[in-house]
Amino acid sequence: MSSVSEAGGQSSKRTIALVLAVIGVLGIILGIVYLAVPAGSLPAIFGRTTPANGHHVVRMAVSFVIGVACLVGAWFVNKGGKAPVSAGASTPAEASTPRD
């Protein structure tokens, strides 16, 4: 048994999904930057670049793949958090109705 309450579990799942979504969006943005900006014109924050002409195709592809994988992971984490209503549970209206 887990000592985490159900509400706390939902909160942690939501936090994980949010972090994965942010990383995914950043990965896709980074892939777009690698696609749009030539290797010699990249900002210094991206590190030293060897090919002065052309683009970083491998870095672009890896950024897109990581971005999409994180977004899919966030979707699965967020999707799995819903608990179905059991068929045997009675509603308050049914419980207050007198039976013969």
C-alpha cells in the first residue's frame, strides 16, 4: 500500500506531465533553431560548432525526437490519471428514494 493520498498522486502526475511538456516544447524549439540558423551563426550558448556552413542535421533530428517523445510521455502521464466511476455506486438520488 502507498502512503501517498490519491490527491497527492494526481498532483505529482500533473507535475510530471507539465515538466515533460515543457521539455518537449523546448526540444522542438531547439530543433527549429538548428534547422533555421546556419551552424556558423548559432549563438554561443549552443556550444562550439565545427561545420561553419550548413546546418546541424543530427542535432536537429535528435532535438525533434526528444521533443516529440517528451510530449507523448506527458500525454500518457496526464491521460492515465482519470479514475472510472464504478457501476455499483449509487447516486444520492437513488439512496434517498424509498423502496417498496
